[in-house]
Amino acid sequence: MTERSTDDRKAPEAMRLPGLAGKIVAITAGASGIGYSIARVFHGQGAKIAICDVDARALDAARETLTGCLAVKADVSDDLAVDAFFNAINQAFGRLDALVNNAGIAGPTGNLEDLAPEDWRRCIDICLTGQFLCARRAIPMIKAAGGGALVNMASAAGKHGYAYRTPYSAAKFGVIGLTQSLAKELGPDNIRVNAVLPGIVEGPRMDKVIRDRASATGVSYDAMKDDYLKNISMRRMVTPDDVAATVAFLISDAGGNLSGQSLAVDGNVETL
Ligand code: NAD
């Protein structure tokens, strides 16, 4: 057996993922939430990043912390705004290696028969059509760079379904279909396409869901939270950094030959 020195067993302070330094990576909805965590991880790995978001103030704040980042105000469901985002990337960097299609909204909550058609359309427009609009602009640029990767943000709702959140769930099932079809289409161009499916992510959004459900059912916040955790093998919620690490791995050269995959980052959640 080979002798190992103590130094060999020391964990590196920051894990360097191969091939990320110098990569140009576009991240939608990168100014806050999971998108911002993703942007921070790529920035820390030495990638050059371009983010878009609809929140101008959050974009200003991100510009401060992510030095050298291109931050553009754009709604992913608006094809002209998406065009402007990718034109700005071309102008700033002259190249694109990867796209993280992260933007998505929770969409309306309620019985399907009570949903207004415009609420259904808005959810599909942002969660699914937005990924198409960004991919169609990113792909020619990534092809011109000789290949690269796309990661599309899906959700555990795109695997298990999500009662009273049918438009969101349907959009996220669609994201998985988009991913699998694009992976077949783009493999010969040396472009890998994968989906990431976060489960129950901790943060203000989930906190509000727990609080609302607790007060609607007359149980305590802690009891409602425990109810959620019971369905998760790891007994903890996902953090935005858990998701960001998986996205970075998939885009890096460590992602190797992975394509067409749906990676659940959910602590093995059984149901939503
Ligand atoms: P969030 O609600 O925290 O929003 C993050 C950012 O998205 C904000 O800065 C917001 O301004 C921006 N944004 C909203 N609509 C936009 C649009 N049309 N165009 C551009 N930017 C827009 O979102 P999040 O919780 O960080 O979720 C990010 C992704 O992860 C989404 O696709 C979401 O569906 C998915 N996801 C989230 C969870 C969760 O529990 N948070 C779970 C599973 C999947």
C-alpha cells in the first residue's frame, strides 16, 4: 500500500474545478437567490460572468461584489431583452462558453380550474420559453467557441409533480424535455446539456411557505418544518450553495462526458 503523508490528506481550502478559469459564463436571474450563489461560485473559480435579471437594484449590488461581471437588466421572457443581453456579452467578451438557464418564478398557487390563462402563460413564458429564448442566442456563440455546456434549472417539481402549482410543475417537466432533446441535438457540436433539479431550498421563499401552511392548518412553524424534513432522507433543506456547486461541476471539465442528465440536488426528497 502506498504511504501517504499527512499533507496528502488535507482538504484543499478551496476546491478548484478544472477548466473554469477564464470561461465566459452567462447566468440568467443571477442577481439574487440561487442565481447569485451560482454567479459567486463561478466568479470565485476565475470565470468571467455575465448575469441578467429584472431587478435593477439587485443588479447594482451584484456589480459591486462580482468585480468585472457584466450585469444587464433583462426579462428572460422578452425576446428583445434577451437579444440585447447576448449582444452585450458579445460586445464585452467576444465569446461565450456556457449558459446557466436559471431564471424561474414560482407561478400561481391554486386549483387548476381557478387559474387565469394569463397566469398560466406567464409562468410557462418565464420558466420554459425563457430557457428557449436564451438557448437560441447562446448556442451559436458556444458553437463558435468550439463547444461548451448548458445547465437548465428544473426542480423536484419537474419529477414529482407539485399539487396546486401545476403551471410551475408542467414548465419544469418541460425543462427536462428541453434538456434531453437539446443534449441529443448538440452533442455532435461538443456541447453538453444537463438539468439540475433543486428540492426544498432554504431561504425566505421557503420560510414563507412554511409559515403560511402552518397558520392555515393551525400547527406551529416548527411542527410544519419537521413535516417537510420528514420527507427528506438527509433531514435538511437544500442550500443555494449546494445547487451552485453542482452547476459549477457540470459546466467544468470535471463534468466530463455528462450530458442529457437530470441531477436532483434535493437530499433525496420523497415528495413535495
Ligand atoms: P428567486 O425567486 O429567489 O429569484 C431570483 C432572481 O430571479 C431575482 O433576482 C429575480 O429578480 C429574478 N427574476 C425573476 N423573474 C425574472 C425574469 N423573468 N427574468 C430575469 N430574472 C428574473 O428564485 P430562486 O429561488 O433563486 O430560483 C432560481 C431557480 O431555481 C428557478 O428556476 C426556480 O424555479 C428554481 N428552483 C428554486 C427552488 C426554491 O425553493 N427556491 C426549488 C427548485 C427550483
